[in-house]
Amino acid sequence: MKKTRTFIIIQILVILIVLLSYFSIRLNWIRNLPECILKNKYNIICPSCGVTRMGVSLYHFNIKEAFLYNPIFFMIIIYTMILYITYLINFFFKKDIKLFRWWHIVVWGIIIVIFTIIRNIT
């Protein structure tokens, strides 16, 4: 019962995220987003700079352009999709595929920090 409830909550969250992303691009809500404080005040390019443009490019199916705007978050989206598909396989086929490990968070954190440093040096 607990697995079913978790599954339903995850499905609702995925649907809400997809709908919010779609409508924010379709209805041009993204123009109301605040500007990046790190970029404007400290002239530091944060690891999430370019994510909005990446989302718009993905909406228009420009995969190459989306990757060039922010390669790290593009890879994080792909990784998250793999985890989601694995979760669906585990749920529907009663498998026990363990793909996510606790140290993945540490590795992604290190990658994001290195990406941010390289992005600001060049």
C-alpha cells in the first residue's frame, strides 16, 4: 500500500512539473522570472544560468541548442529520467533494480562545483 501511495505521489508531481513547464513556456510566464542575483551583483555565472533557455530549446525540440545552454542540467535531466524509468520498471514489473545510490548526490555536487568554477574562469 505504501509503494502504491508513493507511486501516485510521484506521478502527480511529474505531471505537475510537466504542465507547469509547458504553460510557463507556452504562455510566456518565464519573462516574469527574476534576474540572476549572482550574475547581476557579483558577475558570477551560477550553475543554473541558461536553464530557462535550455527549457525553451527543449520545448522546441532543439536538443543540441539545449545542451549548449547548460550541459550539466541537461545531463541531470537525462539522469533523472533514467531514475524515473527505473522506478516505473520496479513498480510495474515488481523488480528490484537499484540505480540510485547515496554517493550519486556527492558526485553530482562535485561535478556542479567544478562546472561552475570552469564556467567562471573561461
